[in-house]
Amino acid sequence: MALKKIKISELPLADTVKGLYTIGVDALNRSVKVSLEFVKKAADKADAAADKAQKAAEQDVYLSETEYENLAIKDREKTYFTYEDEEG
């Protein structure tokens, strides 16, 4: 029995990435498959980390007086809170 050829454009569209895989090569140039669900989870974690970093960058800054004085550039959009340096 001959194989029936189907064009990719004729395949039904998936409505989720669960259970889907793609192929590629790893850092050692070996053929591998990867779950698209794994890729999505990694991308979601990267987005969350970027959001967390952005929020941290927008927060107020707490520095010792010396650290504040030694800042090369002071961001006028930030509020800097300083505390006295500890002696000793």
C-alpha cells in the first residue's frame, strides 16, 4: 500500500501546545525533539523574571550615605533613601 501524501497546509490546526513537539539540534549538534509545552513554560518563566526585574528597577533605592555620594549617575526619576554609614 502506497503512502498518501498530505500537504502541511491541509493538516488541521492545533488548539493547544500540549502534546506537540518540534525537532532541532542541541549544542552538540545531535538531533533532538523538544516539547512545545516545555518551550512555552520556559518563555513564561522568562517573562515573569523580566517583569520582576522591571518592577525592582522602578522601586525606591535605599543606600548608605557613602554609596549615594559615590553614585556616578543619579536617576532623577527615582527616590533615594539614605542611612548613616556604620562606624567602626
